[in-house]
Amino acid sequence: MMSEMIIPGAVSFVLYVLCVYIAIVSAAFFVKSFWVKRSSSYRIIYFALALTANLVSGYFSKGSAHAPFGAMMYGVPLLVTAFLAVRLISKEYTDTKIGPESVKECVDRLPTGICCYFEGGQVKLVNDLMSRLCIELTGERLSDGEWFERRLKELSIADDNDAVLVQTLDGRYYSFRKQIADLDGIPLKEIVASDVTREYRLTAELKEKEEQVAALNIKLKELSEESLKTAVEKEVLTAKVRVHDDLGRVILLARRCLNYRDNNFMSLEKTAEEVRKQAILMLSESPDEWRRDYGYVFRTAKQLGMKLKVQGKIPQGERSRRLAVSALNCAILNSARHAGADQINVKCERVRDEASGLEFYDMSISDNVNFQVEKVEEKGGLKSLRNELEAEGGSLIIRVGQGVGLYARIPAD
């Protein structure tokens, strides 16, 4: 009959052993599921497999037993397939489950060193890199976190509030940073070591280049000041030669006036005034006083018969005062020599440049000449003034029209 078949003794024995094995192993995993806290679905499957395998094994308990055709053709293969599927799923679940060993293995693979310890120095976790660094730096194993922290501070070549920098024997640099975490309400201290060799070397190179640039800037500033002083002295010397020529002409006129008093081509008073004016101009061009104060400027203007009218607060800082004095002195001498002005108007205002955020003094200087000026050739004192202002970060604008106006932007101290 198709519902029954006679199974040979050897085959019946093999099937019997297979079903008993499945029943025993399934029962064992059913019990183990309570210990490893598996889900209830796994328990039900293991129990069903154990029960089914036990029932099926009864058909093969005798070598010549009669077994149903379904048990022979479908039951046993399905039972074996179900058992293998459950074992495979269970194995994957076990392999993907993260445990303490998996955490330690991951921590050991990190490129940074990690050491966690409690108050008092008891070590909770140390990865391989931190262990190697401790042995290399101290010659001892890392068994006390607070001791290791103290040793790092002793070996540090650079220290700040949060981290220390230590150089290893192979020339590499590691930054050890300390932080505090919380583990179930208990403070847990952590030291993290990072390899900063590349960053440290780049920083050292950058610092060296910055020092070289700073030294070069100092030399350039000294050279600029010397060049400016030389240019000023050269212009002053040129001005003195011109003043001497003018004074020589005045002396010749005075001699002619004294020799021919009855001649009305020039009065003695006008000649004396011209002599006095030229002498003042010559003294004002003294190269030994190329940086003067406001008192000297006002005295010079008074001696030249000029009135100096100031609106606003003039600069008082060391650098800004020097530049302001140079601008005033240049304007007074040029107005006296070329325009014959008798009044200088000065307006000064402190402003902030919106683009750079720096503060400046905007100084406007003009005279009261009554003739139209078409063009001013920028040389001598004006050229020196522009060079001096631009060397300090300022600027100069010259405007012509009814006289000459100087607009100097002076950096505030």
C-alpha cells in the first residue's frame, strides 16, 4: 500500500538516530533560551522541534518498523530543514549580538588611545594603543589611571588647561586630553590620546615662518623710517638752498635800498619784513627737528604772521600727533612760501572706517588765498608728507581751487 512502506533496518536506524539527535538538541536549546533570555518565539520553535522529533523517532524505533509514507517522504526532510533553519538564524543572531568582547575588540581597533578609570585610579578600560603608549613612555603597564595622568604632565612638552603634548621615542607627538563622563551616577575619568605629529610639525613650521616675517617687518620698518628721514632731510636741504637763494636776493635788495635811500623801489620796512620771513622759513626747515610738537607749529605760524584756526580735537597719540604736526607744518610753510596766506583753517574729526573697523583722524587744512589755483605739483614737502602718511597706513588728498586744500587721513593710536 502507498500509505505504508517497509523501511530497511539500516535506514530505519539512521533516521531514528537523526530524529533523536534533533529532539535532544532542540530540547537543550529550549532550556538554554531561558538562560540567555531569548524571545518567546525561539522557545516555542525549539519546543515544537523537540516534540515533533520525539514523535517521529517512534516510527523508527525498530529496524523493520512500518512507517507512514508521509513520515518517510516529507516529515523527516521537513524536520531536518526546520532544525537547520532555526540553528542558522540563531547563530546569526548570536554573531551579531554586541557583547563586552565585541566592544573591547572595537575599542582596540581605534586609531586613538583610550583609558577610562574611576576616582582613585582604578582602571575600567584600556585599549591596545594606550597600553603601548604607556609602556613606551613610562616603561610600565597602565594599572593606575591617576598615576598615568601625573606621569603625562611630567613628560609634557606643551601644556594647556585641557590637554598635554608628549613626544614618543620614535619622534611622534601625541595629545592627551582628559574629560569626565558619568557611568550610572559614578564619575568616570577618560584620557584620549590622538596622534598630532603632522599638525605639530606644521604648527612649528608656521611659527618659525611667522617669526621670520616679524623680523623682516621690523627691518622693513626701520628701513622705511630711515628712507623717510633721508628723503625729508634731502627735501629740507633743497628747501634751505632755495631759502638761502631767496635770502641772498633780499640782502642784495636791502643793500641797494641802504645805498640808495632816495630810491622808492622798495621801503626799508618791507625789506626787513621779507628778511625776517625768509629767516623763519629757513629755521623751520631744520633737519634736526623733522618731528616737532604743536607748540612749534603755532610759534612758526605766529612768526610768519599767520593765524592758525583749529576746529575739533587734534590728535594726541604719539604716532598720530607726529603725523598731524608734519601735515600742519607742510601746509603752513607752503602757504607762506607760495601763496602769501595769512590764515590757516584746520578741521579735525575722529571717524571709524566701516570696512576695516579701524579709527582715523580726518584732518582738513586750507588757507585763505584769494586767487584760483589750477594745479599743484606734488614734490618736496608734499611728496614727503604723502610717503610718511602712507607708510603708517594713512592717506593724503590734495585739492585745488580757491587756494590749496590738504585732506589727511591719520591712523588713530
